[in-house]
Amino acid sequence: MKKIPTTWAIQVDAYRVMEEAVERGISIGWRRAHKHVESPDEVSIKDAVEQAVMNELCEYFKFGHE
């Protein structure tokens, strides 16, 4: 009879997860910046993109102390 492993090791590619979250955040932020304004200024775009990227990252990563 073949021995079945009792423990499994799963590794997460944190870089890939972070990359996906950043890409989604950029897209969401860009759309949000243009939602009600046809030509938003640079600061508005940057703020919307930054906020959306951070929101996406916080969906997958926890920051701070427990």
C-alpha cells in the first residue's frame, strides 16, 4: 500500500498576487477618476489610482500588528 502524505505544503506566489491586485487597482482607480469628470486633473487621477490600489492590496494582505 502506498503511503499518503499527511501534510501538504502550499506556497503562494505573493509577488503574483500583489501584481494582480496592483493591476486591478490601477484599472479601478482610472475608471473612478473618470466616472463623473471627462478630463480629470493629474492629482485627481493619482489620488483615485492610489486609493484603489491600496484597497485591492488590503483585500489580500494584512498590514500592521496583531
